[in-house]
Amino acid sequence: MKKRMIIIFYLLISLHIAYSQDNNIRELRIMHWNDFHSRNLPYKISKRTGTDTIYYYVGGVSGLIGYIKQYKDDKSLLLHAGDEFQGTAISTLTKGESQIKLLELYDLDAITLGNHDFDYTAKRVNELLKTAKYKFLAGNLYYKPENRPFGDLVYIKEINNIKIGIIGLVTDELYTLTLPTNVQDIEILNTDSCIKAGIQELKNNKCDLIILLTHFGVDKDSVFATKYYGDVDIIIGGHSHTTLKHPKKINGVLICQAGAYGRYLGKLDLKVDIEKDTIVYYDGNLIEVVFDSLVYDKEVQQYVEKMEEEIKPLLNRVIGTLEVDWHSKGINCNLGQWEADVFRKKTSSDISFINSGGIRKDVPKGNITVRDIWEVNPFGNTLNTFKISGKFLKEMIENHFKKVQEDIEKGEYPDFLIFSGLTVVYNSEEMAKKQVGFIKSIKVNGKDIEDDKIYQVATTNYVVSQINKYFGNLSEKINAIETNMIDRDVLIEAVEQQKVINNQSEERLIDEAKKY
């Protein structure tokens, strides 16, 4: 009898412990997206299936909201990792107001700002966000005109008895990622100091889960995971447009990012032990927001279409025909080369160059519309020209390649410029070893550069404003002339004049090391 009582006693204790442990486990679903860039309407993409190419529509506000509603419940947290503004005509014409109105439809919990959210100036985004019903974060930015942080550093929300602390951060490269005049009222605070302060505040508030909501890119997020893995549980990121189909795990920290343009909705399912403040289970994936008549929100679609109604005739006007797909990626992409050629011809320059990051989408073959050009070049940059000697041009080109190598060594995507009228042969292996003479030849319109000859160069006002970012420290000052010609206006005119376009990619930057 006594033995039986002991067994029952231990059984009851075991059941109590098991019940207590189960009672401490709480479920949470985090849904997230980033770098939407005002892609309010569904857009067409292509996908290779064997030897065939299929085309279908993805994204759009109504599609994204439809999928969110399909998966959201009372245990869900909805986060946006920045760059809602800039990318389509409606955002530019309303200076971001369209996007602020649309964000209200998501029932969003929190958003951190991205660099392109400042493209209409810090003053403008500050005015727009005064009416926001969701929490916006930008804890490492200080707004000098009002002597205060631009946005909150932390946000705390309790869901399913899980106390969640969120730290919101904007890239500390903000000054070089937008026109300097747009962010002249912003002071960037030390990122690590802000993270440490945020962690301490959330710990003081006894948060069970700490999330970094960042707009830094997946490489920087990996660094954060390495530094703060003892305190941070999850990083929801943006900026690098990285399609992480499943969370990247570093030192136990889950790093998530959902591509760009609303094509994917990130979904991270968690089980959290609120007694030990640990994640005991996770399952993360990306849901492709395929435009589906059974899923998309019809009322939201009508709202978006009404918003676009006035500008639709202008944007949908067909201005030419494309006989090949225009690609925007790679140092010799045919879309970038076509644009650089247009700018060189329009300004009667010897050479031109544009930054590849300014080209925002591919264009499939078929009709070219005004909308296509607006979405390829949404920033409204203007063309600048300047004159330099052949000797100084050589210095600029060599410096640019050295800057590219620095990007590679930092693990970042190399920000090559795209050239017209210029052919450069280089050796990437020698460049990596920092050998003298890694550039083998530079030709302007097929001829060797003459040191004493004066060449006219065309580029955008953005590149001129960030000249050190692309060319490092130069021995001479560049005196640029503002043409006041908006890049997309010049490109629309060029399409209308050419009518049919079938340009192929040319080898203008030639890596000698890959020839053998």
C-alpha cells in the first residue's frame, strides 16, 4: 500500500510538472514583409519551367492583405521592415501620402522606416506619420528641427500572454542612400548603443521575446545576430531584398526577410516558453502572393484602383515595343546599358554612367508603357554633366574598381556603375590582391584615353551627390552642371523616338580573369 502511494505521489508530481511546462508554452505567429516600394497593383512576373516561360501576377496591396487575412488570428503579430515609399508614380505624385493611407488598411502593428521612406525629405515623412495609427520605429535617428528621436526605439505588445519587445532601426548608411538634402535634418545615432539601450529597456519591462525590426540588409543582420545572440531572439529585416525562404539561424537568432515588392509574405510560427523566455519551436517560410480571385481583398482592390484612376490613362499609354526582355541585374545588363546610352546621346557627352541601384525592375518583352519607365526609374533624378581630363578619368575608373573591391571584402553586393561609351578590361584576381595594373585597358568609344584630352561625362544628380561613395577620395573636385532634365522624361522620349527596341547586352566591363 505504501509503495503504491509513493508511485501515485510521484506520478502526480510528474503530471504537475508536465502540466506546468505545457502551461508555460505559448504560440505566436509573426507575419512580415519589407521593401514594398509602393507596388500597390499586382504585377506580372515570369518563371522558367523546363524549356517554357510562364507569366503570372503577384503582389499588390489587395493580394497581400488577402493573404494576411487568410493566415492571421488573435495570436499574430504584423511587422513591416521598411521602404514602403518610392517605386511607382502614385507614391511620387502624392509624395508618399498614398502609402500612408494604404498602410492603415493592414491592421499593422509596427513598421521601421527604410532609406527610401526619406526620398520626399525627412520633413515630409515626419508630417505624414503624425496621423499614423500604427507604431513606427526609427530609434537610431534623431530629428534636429524638433530636438527629439525621429521615431520610437522600442515597442512592446502582449499577444497570447507573450510580452514581445521590438527594437526598430534604420540603416546607418542613410546619408549615402538618398540625396543629402533629403536627410539634412537627421542625425544618425550609434547603432550598437541604441540596440543596447533598447535591450535594457525591454529587459526592464520583463519582455519574453526580443525582436530587432531592421532596415540594414541580411549581412548586417547577421552581424547583429553574432553580437546580440544572448538577448535578441529574432531579426525581421529589410533593405537587401533578400528572399529567405526559411529563417537563417545564427547563434540561435532567427533572421527573416521576405524579398521585395510584396511578392512574398513572411510567416514565422513560434512556440515560446514564457517562463524561460526561450523559443522552443519555430517554423518559418515565405508565401508567394499569387494574385488569386479567391484570396485577394476586393474592397481593397477597388480602393487602390480608385486611387490610381486619375493617373491611369497617362501611365498605361503605350509608347513603344520591346522585342527582348530588359534585365536590370548585372554589370552588363541590357536595360542599364540602354539607359546609359540614352543619357550620353541626350547630353552629347563622350561617356555616361549610372548606378545600378537606381534601376528598380525588369521589363518583359512586349508593349512598353509610361508606367514601366516610371517604375524602372521612380526617383526623378536629374541629369548632370561635367568635364574632366583623360588622366583624371583614369583615376576615377581605377578608384571605382577599388571601391567595388571594398564592397566585396565587406561581404556586400558590389555596386558597379553601368557605363556607356566606355570599355574597361580588368583582372578581378589581381584586383582582389590589390596588385598595381589590375586595369588592363580603358577605351572611350573604341579609342585609348588621351591624358590631355577633355571628356564630357553625363550621370545623375544622385551619383554626383555621392561621388565619394562611387569613386573614393579624388585628387580633383568635380564641377557638375545641372541640366534639369528628369531621367524618366528623357527615357520616355527615347522610347517614343525609337519605337521598337531590341538591344542586347554588350561586354563593356570585361573581367580578363574569367576569360581563361
